[in-house]
Amino acid sequence: MNPRRALTRLVAVFAMGGLALTSIPVSAQDNSDARIRKLESEVRALQRRVFPGSDGRFFEPEITPGEAATRTTGAASTTAVTDILARLDALEGQIQRLTSQTEVNTNALSLLDTRLAALEVTTVAAGAETGVGAGTPAATQNNMSAMTGGASSTPAASAPAAAATGPSATRLAAVQTIAKPQTDDPADDEYSYGFRLWEAKFYPEAQQQLTMFVEKYPSHWRATYGRNLLGRAYLDDGKPGEAAPWFLRNYQADKSAARSGDSLLFLGETMIAMDDTSRACIALAEFGDTYPALATGRLQSQYEAARKRVTCN
């Protein structure tokens, strides 16, 4: 056979083989480039044998490597774009679900905040009704219960109401004779007015006035005097159960205050009035240990008189 004709047929066969490669599914084209390069190499080798020299007389392959790569990557690119679009759709779906869930969570949190606010209001209202507030620590309540025998869990929030019929005209006139001081210290004026009511034995009125003072001016230097005198106003009115919490509160508020020692001694006397000997002895013993200067000085006679009223082990 003529060499040129043989080469032409061989190249045609190879070219047909290259065209056939393009119809192979994408999954089978992974090695297409390598196979095409191998075919081209074999064609060039055959050309060198049939047409020795360098005049370039040979047949170009009908499918170039660039065209083969384009056909191969074209399908791959289409698949990649399809995958990207699918992933974008999935992401958009997830964003929509997250947005919906966020709205649900926001509504739930808003509802929870509303319920908590309502609960706080209810708790504050309950505390106001029972007299238990932020101003009376739990430890103070426990000590108060221990030393007073649960006579009253907290100091009275306000003075007891007068008799159902109200004070008589004579009593009102008598109370009006008690003048309220007018100085440049309004807090001290309030305390002094309560003291004058107590001194005149208007105990319910003194209780109301002193309660107002200690609640309005808890940090005033007269506060220790006010709490102690408020306890005495209840004790002198025959209400030791109402007096005990005020004495204990004043003692525990500041043990170095001017009337903290007085309140501890009066607490012992209050326990005696309530026939609670054990707690009376505890209070009296603590007074002697904590305030030895008062026990042997200004309050000595009162301290000794209280000790004679009880028998302590």
C-alpha cells in the first residue's frame, strides 16, 4: 500500500477514535486528555517514519488538546454551576428557617420578660404585705426569730390604727398641744416630735411618728435613737411582741451606734415581759459581754434590775 495512503487511513482511524471520545459520558472522561496525548504522540512518531525531514508535511489531528479540554471541562463546568445553584438554594432555605426561628425566639423572650416583670411586681407586693423587704436581711430575720421567739418577724410597717371609733376630741386637743420643732434639720425635728409624743405618753401617736422618721431617714445620725425609742413606745404601750423586732433591728444595724447597747438591754427586758427566760438570759449575757462600759456605767442600774428579774444558768 502507498505509505501516504496508509498514513491517511491511520490518521482517519485515530481521528475517528478521538471523536468517539467526545461521546463518552462525563464520568468516563477523566483520562481523555492522557489518551489524546498518547494518540498524538503515536501519530507524530509515524509521521517521522513516513516523512523524514522537517518540511512539515504531515496531517494535523482533527481534535486538538485544547478542543478536547474544552469539551471535557464544559460538562464539568455545567455540573459545578448546577451544584453551586443547588447549594445557594439550600442556603437560602436555611436562612429563611433561621429567620423564622429567630422571630419565634424573640416573641418567646418578649413574653418571658413580660411574665418576669409581672412576677417581680407580685413579689414586691407580697413583700410589702408581709413586711419583708430588701431592708431586712435574711440573717437578721433568722436572728430576730431566734432571739424574739418569733414574736414578730419584722418591725411593724406602721403604727396600729386607733380604735374603730377614733380618738376622742379631748385626746386630739391634747396631742395638738405637743409642738413640733422647726429647725434647720427637718429629720431631727421629726425625731424630736416623736420623742415629745412618747414623753407625753401618747404612745400610738409616737409609734406612728417614729415609724415615719426611721423609714424616711434611715441614714440620719438620729436613726439609732429613733429605732430604739420606737421599740420603747411599743414596750411602754404593753406590746412587747411589736417592740422586740425594733430593738433587735437597731442592735444589729450598727453595734457601735449610740443606742445599740440600749436596744440590746431593752430586748432582754422585752423577753422577760414575754416570759421567755432563756432568750432574756441570752440577751442580757450578750449585753454584759459586748457593752461592759455600759453595764458598769450609764445603764448599770437598769442592767442589774433586769438580771434580778430572771434566773439564768
